[in-house]
Amino acid sequence: MRIEVEEFLRRLEVGLRCTLPTMVTLSLVVLCAVPYGIPGLNKVMPLLPLLSVYFWSVHRPNLTPVLGHFLIGLLQDVLVGTPLGLSAAMFVGIHAAVHYQRPFFHGKTFLVLWFSFALLMTIIVLLSYMVVATYNLSFVPILPVLLQLSLTIAFYPLLTRIFQWTLRALMRTV
Amino acid sequence: MPPPGQKYVLRIALPLRAQAQRFGFIVLLALAFTLMVFARTEMMVVERFRTNVLDMFVPVLSALSHPVGSVRDVTSAINSWTMLHQENVQLREVNARLQRWEVVAHKLERENAALKTLLSYRPGPLASFISARVVGGSGSAFVRALMLNSGSRNGVEKGHAVMDGTGMAGRVVEVGQRSARVLLLTDLNSRIPIVIGTSGDRAILAGDNSDVLYLDLLSPKADIDVGMRVTTSGHGGKLPSGLPIGRVSAVHEGGVKVQPFVDFDRLEYVIVANWTMPVFEPVSASKDKVDGGLPGKGEEHEHASEGSPP
């Protein structure tokens, strides 16, 4: 009996560790929607959830189902107020891009990964900019978009350090 | 060495899996774009989905925004300590100016009361106010919106004006049971009919996702100067007239810019105002009824703007 309980707890623990990447992305979506009252940050919050999608798709592809990313993207659209489906498409786009370039990402150094992230983000953000301009049928100021893009790229080293720590401390076995 | 059966299964299953994955990406992307088209056509299903999800997450955001609020209080306390002297000087100046205004206001109030008696004026319906907490900012480069923790069960409805103490901030565009989304004046899609100063020139106030608003559809004959007050005109029947919005900050060939009174970065609590719009009635039934004009708070502003500064 005791062995069964232990086995159940062990499985539960492994299960919880496996959901960590999705949970991290989900929490970032919610945390980014909170109003911080810091001038400027309210207008251009770095796209931290996208950073999380990229990191986990590169490092733990088996634990990040694309459907999960799609649904979290929809949640982001609802919380932020962007056209429903926009962030979902961005999340799936990043996921798919990493999926098809997997051999390239394997065993690369931090700098290469950072540069690839910057490149990928630039493409995705510019595409989303065009989608939003088409959606609104008007010119959308591009400066805040570029500012948001640069902020996101600048946040990469800090956030990936935290993710790396999570990976080493909590997910070594999964 | 795997048994031969398994080898065949793998040979078929692996490419199948890859195909399924590719198919999955395409389906999800197509779904996302379909949803965007649905959202664009303002389908009820999309709106209901949005409001239901918002309702679910508003308690979480509400709980999270409390500690954030206290951090904000501490930083603003430090700021106000460092700026104490400067603020004091400013407040003295403002106080002196407001005291002069008070005299004008009293005079206008008496005059107004007297004129109302002469006209046997019946005041319009009073507004009801709902206080709400801002629990979500947009943080996106594409939209300027806020989320409130009050919804239809508190009496918030689509189209209601949202203000803080200084002026109008936006209007309600989505309402759930206990949540509402406010489209700020600065958003790309915000269009508000306004009137400028006391001259009565009308225009449409539009946002472009930046901090400054601009005037659209302004008559070329309009005489606009920097510093003129901009208030809602009440045209279109969705908003009351006379809500303060901002001041004209620049006039040039390219257009007229307006600096809003509201500091959008520091909105924490807002007022959702519900004005019952005057209904057109047959003349015989309401012969002595005069359009209620602006009741409540906005009325003071309107009158203040009409009086000549001392």
C-alpha cells in the first residue's frame, strides 16, 4: 500500500514538473497584463510570454504542446485586448519556426540562441504589425512596436537565466 | 535490434507523425486567422468568449494588482517627498487661481439659478456613478485599453463614459458579469465627437496609440488656439456633453493636437458614469421640457469654461 502511494506521489511530481514550461508561459501572460503604473511600461510591456515560448520550444520541445501555446495565445489576446487570434498566431509561429529549425538550435551557444531569437522575433513582430494594420485598415505607429521588440530582445539574458535555473533545479529528470 | 514488425510500424508512423504535426500547425494558424476575421466582423460568439474568459481571470488580476498597487504607493511616496518644495509652490499658485475662480463660479451659479427660474427649467436626469478598480493594462503596442473589475452586475454597460478626477479617459467597449474593458481615448480606434472652447467648433477627437490626441474633421473656418479646452459634444447620443477631455497643445498645418487631462499611466481607480440620455418626446407631451443639458459633475466644468477667467 505504502509503495503504491509513493509511486502515485512520484508520478504526480513528474507530471507537475512536466507542466512547468506551460505554467511558466501562462503565468507570464497573466503577470504582463497587470497594470504596474510605471510610466512607459504600461504602454510597451516586453513580450515576455513569447520569450518563454521560444525558450521552452528550444530546450524542452516534448513538454510544450503546440495546442497549449495556441490556447495561451488566445488568453493573451483576451487579457491584453488585441484582435482575438493575433497572439495565438504569433505563439504558433514561433513554435513552428523552432520546430522546423531544431537541428540548427541543437547544442548552440547562448549568443547564437540570443541572436536567433532576435531575428525570429523581428520577423514575427513585423508580420504581426502588418496583420494589425490590415485588421484596422489604417496606419499603425511603428515606433512603439519597435520599442517593444527591442525591450523583449533585451530581456532575453535575464529571463533565460531564470528559466535555465528552473530547468536545472526542477526539471533535470524530465 | 527491434522486431521486424515494430520496424515497419516505425517506418510508417514517424512520417505520419511529422505530417500530422505540420497539419496541426497549419490548422491552428488557419484557426487563429479565422478568429481574427470573426473578431473583425464583431461576431457575438467572439465577444461572448472574450467576456467569459475575462470574467474568469479578473479575480486573479484583481488579487495581483493589490501588491503591485502598494509598490506603486511606496514609489509615489518617495517621489512626493523629493518633490515636496516644488509641489508646495505649485499648489500655492493653483490655490490662488482657484480662489479667484470660486468667486466667478458663485456669481455664475446665482445667475444660472435666476435664469433657470425665469425659464421654468426642469433639470435633466442625474448620472449614476460606479467606482471601479483598474486591474489590467494593455501593455501592447497595438491597443490602448484597460480592464476594470466591475461589470454588468455592478451596472456597467457598453458605451458608458469612463473618467478619473481630471477628465474623460475612455469608454466601455466590452462588458462581462464582473469585468469590463475600456477603450482609452488614445487608442487607434477611439473616435469621440467633441466641441472646442466656447466658440462651439465641433470636430472628432481621435487617438493614434500615442500620448497625444488629434482632431479630425475639423472645419477649416474654425478658429483654434493653443490652450483651448476640449470637451465632449454629446453628438451621436452615446456620451453626455461637456465632459472635460483636454487642452489644445499644438496647432499647425498638419492638424491640431490635444493633450488629455488624464494621466493614463497612473489610472488606478476610475468612475464609470451612466447618463440617461434624453429621449425625444412629442412636443405636445413635453411642451415645457428643455433638454437637460449636462447634469452632475461635468456641469461645473462646462460653466467654468463659459465664464471669463478673472
